[in-house]
Amino acid sequence: MRFGFHISISGGFSKVPDRVPEGCGTLQIFPSNPRGWKKKPMDKDDVEGFKIKVKEKGLSPVVVHSTYLPKINTPKKDLREKSIDALNQEIERAEVLGGDYFIIHLGVKGGEVELLKDTLRRLKYRTIMILLENTCYSRFKDMGIIMKDFPDMGLCFDTAHAFEAGYDLRREDKFRDMLKEIDDHIGIDRLKLIHLNDSMTPLGSKVDRHYHIGRGYIGALGFINLFRNEYFSTLSGIMETPGCEGCDKMNLRAVQYLSQF
């Protein structure tokens, strides 16, 4: 498995590859300021510098995550139109950067299915694959209701979100049941990427709080079950663990260690 982290784009895209910890083979970034609607124009030299360094370091896949503000399931028409426009700008930027995957959170709640489908139909993409990520209240069978209409989109599996939604990764039998649900309702072959995050909140909390690998409620056993799985072990894993001095190196050591069992 290739491991990587979500990396800050502060100071420009060309600075990103230099921030990737040694021992990583992939990375994830935002396409723009994650807390602002306005997109700063992309600098051609900055983009080219990013792509050259990514190639030199052999970083793959290049993952781009949607920013915080777009709401793809809001019933508020003006906000949804603004969100769709923002997402299409972000997807365009991701393609300019040579991204392989563009991730959007897909949380299915009552009465939102048609809104979600309408939003996804209006996304514009050519060279990048859209991955829909489970949230802390997502059930994979419900995600499948939407994803069956978008066969060219894939799944990004977030460990913390799955655990917080009630899937107990610590138990081998429950882990197998979850995989069967994914395969039955989405198709396991559509699972393209993993977000490796421990959870600060307990099983089924429906509260999204990421934590350091092996130090949260999922614990070492949950990640060992994942790494032992024949299909999961072929994918790349991105960590979105809390930032602090030395924390990325600590979490990288943790996943490297746990993946040996």
C-alpha cells in the first residue's frame, strides 16, 4: 500500500511536494483556499513546478479534495447553485494540476437523494475520476442507491467515518459484513482510495473527529483487519490525521508497522 497525507497548499502548489514526508508515495491537496468561495487564479509556473516535482518524486495518485463550503445536498436553491459552480471550478483546477481523483463527501439523508443526483449530473469533468466519500452518517447501501446512476464515479472509503457510522472495523466478522454490503450495493471494484484516520469518537457516534492511527477508538486491530484484506491492501491510503510537530512521521510509522501483520 502507498501511504500519503493531506498536504497544505499554503504558498503555492509548487511547494506541496517538498512537504510530503519521506517514505510517502502519494498525496492529497485542496484545489484552492478551503474556507473561501473565491478562487485565486492559478499561476502557470506554479502549476508546472508542482507537476514536475510530483513526477520527480514518483507521487501517485494525485488526490484533490473538494473544499469545505460547497453543499451538494442543500434544498436551498441559491446555495446549491453556488456550490455546483464552485465544485466545477475546483474540478477544473484539479484537472489542470494533473489530478487522478477528485473527492466529494456523499452523505445520504432522507429526502435528499434526488437533489444529490441532480448535483452530480451537473458536474463537469474530463480527465479526472470523481470519488464519492462516505461520511460519519453514511450507510453504503444508501450510497449505492445514488452511485448506481453514476457508474464512472468511484468510492473513497474513510475509516473514521465508517466507524462513526456504525461499522465496527475491529471485528473481523463485522468487517466482512461491511465489505459484502459495499460489494452488493456499490461494487468493491469501485473502491479506489482509502482515507486512513482513527476516530476520537466511539462506534456509531455519527460525530466526525479524526485521530492518530491506532490511538483512537478504532485502534490497532481495526487497521490490521483493513491491511490484511487482499483488496484494500492494493489501494493507496491518505491520512487526514491531526497536525502537530512530528505527528505525520508518527502516523506514517504506525501504518507502516500495522501493515506488516
